[in-house]
Amino acid sequence: MRGYLIKRLLFGSLTLLVTSFLIFSLLRVVPGGPVEALIEEEWDDPILRAQLRRELGLDLPFHLQFGRWLGEVLHGDLGVSIVLYPGETIGAIVLERFEVTAQLALLSLMIALVVAFPAGIVSALWKDRLLDHIFRVVALGGVSTPNFFLGIALIIMVGVGLRRDWGVGGYLPFGEDPLGWFLRLLLPAIVLGTDHAAAISRMLRTSVLEALGKNFVLTAKAMGLPRRELITGDVLRNALIPVVTVVGNSAGALLDGAVITEVIFRLPGLGSLLVQGVYARDLPLVQATVLVAVGIRIVVNLIVDLSYAFLDPRIRYGTST
């Protein structure tokens, strides 16, 4: 296990290094920059422009800019915001926004699991019956519906039709009003959770059907093992491994893929921060936000891989068998 962890950490570090280089390179290719965002059109002056580029270090060669930024990141310094929050440390900004995104992702994942597990198991046990067909159609609709469409539809239904501010009134901290916090996150969590609930339920249905056809299940049936005990024990335990992979991918996607949903529902999370940083051409802020999102995905994938050994004792890491 120790050797496997070291290897995964090395690969994760290499992934972050390559990602940081790509982020840094692509942002320098995009037209415009922080200097153009800081200088208003009527105050545009070549001398002022050169002075700003020198102060921001943008006049240095590319490799020196990247090396200086990477060195600061390795020391835990994500830099300071240039345009959007002038002078503020990006680490504090990202941490504050990450809290909102993490809350939204956790609530979305809970909704997805609460919906997906009963639907997937029932659909598998009642294969090719009415409930199975209904759940499969609903799952297909959940996967096919874009987040922005579902989000706008829910805003119209709740905000306009019911005249409620659930999910359309921005973010409310949990400490100020727990019920208001829940209601403000409920609609965006439903939007994010619907897509992942559909994917998890479809995978769970397939895994349960596959487990039901294995020899150990047939033997347990022949020995008279109660159906409920068989399903909740042996079948689900063997069916969970591929499902855990989908759940892990969903968790990572929820954390770093909530851009559209956060913008629609005016939530101050990492996704909306990334959009604001791009519009403001705040290069350090965009670089740090994307890097944190990639780091989160790497950590989530590592946790998912390690969980396999707990679900199936036959799985061993760092061995050749």
C-alpha cells in the first residue's frame, strides 16, 4: 500500500505540474490581459502600460514568469489578485469560495445517492417490468437534460410560479440561517444531483444484474438464504465497486464542474469565481482556481481507488498478483 501511495502521489504531482504549465501557457496566448483590464481606455498610455507590465512581472521572459509563479505555488503562495480583488491573497479567496462549492457538492451528492440507490436496485430486481422501464426513461432524461436548462426551468417554476426565493436569492451562510441555507442550496443541488443520480442508478442497475447472475448468488439461493439478506449483503457488496467509481467521478465533477450552476443561481463558489476571473482577465486568480480544481479531482480519484480494498478484500495494492 505504501508503494502504491507513493506512486500515485508522484503521478499526481506530475499531473499538477503539467496542468500548471498548460494553464500558464494558454492564459498568455489569449488576447488581452490584466494590464488592459486595469487601464481604462481614456487613460491608455504606452508609458503607463509599460510601467504596469514591469510591476506585474509581465515584461519578463515566459520561462522566468512561469518559474517564479511555480516557485511561489510550491511554497504555498497562490499569489494576489490583480484585477478582481486587488491586493487580496488568492489563497484566502479560494478557500472562502471553496466552502460554498463543497457545501453544494455534498448536498448534490446526497440527493443523487438518495435517489439513485433505490431506483437502481428496484430497476434491477424488477428487470423489464413497468418500474424498470419508468426508471430507465427517467434516468435517460436526467442524463440528457442540460444543467442550464433544468436550472432556468426550476427558477421559473419556483421564483416566478411559486414566488419563493429558494435557490434564486443567492447564498446564505449556514450560521446565519440553517433553514435558509438549505433552501437557497436546494434547487442548485437538485440541478447538479439529477445528472449524477441518473448515471449512478444506471451503473448500479447494471452491476446488480451482473452480481445476481454469479455462481455464489445462485448457490446462496439454492441454500435458502433469505432474499433481503442476499441482496443487502452479498449482491450489493459485489455490485458497489463499479458504482464507487461513478460516485467518485461524480464527486470530483461536482466540486470542479459547478460553473454554470453557480452562475445561474448566483452562488459565490469556485465556479463563479473562475468565470469572474476570466471576464476580469485576472490571470493569477484563474491559474490558482483551475489548479485547485485539478488538485481536488486528483485527491478524490485517489480516495476512490483506495476504497476498493475496503469493499473487496481480494484487492491488494502494490502486489503483482
